[in-house]
Amino acid sequence: MRKLIATSLIAATLLLSACNTVKGLGEDIESVGEAGDRAI
């Protein structure tokens, strides 16, 4: 259970550090959604 929590925290930190602004976060989420649409 500890490894799962630690991995989740590390992943969240990496994702949040990749987009420094709220706008960047919105763009990242949008691009993930578009990639999902293309995959389906």
C-alpha cells in the first residue's frame, strides 16, 4: 500500500511540474482527451 501511495505522489508531482500554470494544465487535459478520441 505504501508503494502505491508513493508512486501516486511521484506521478502527481511529475505531472504538476510539467505544466506550471492552470492554462497549461487545461491544455494537457485537453490533449489527453483528444488523443483518447483519436484512439477510439
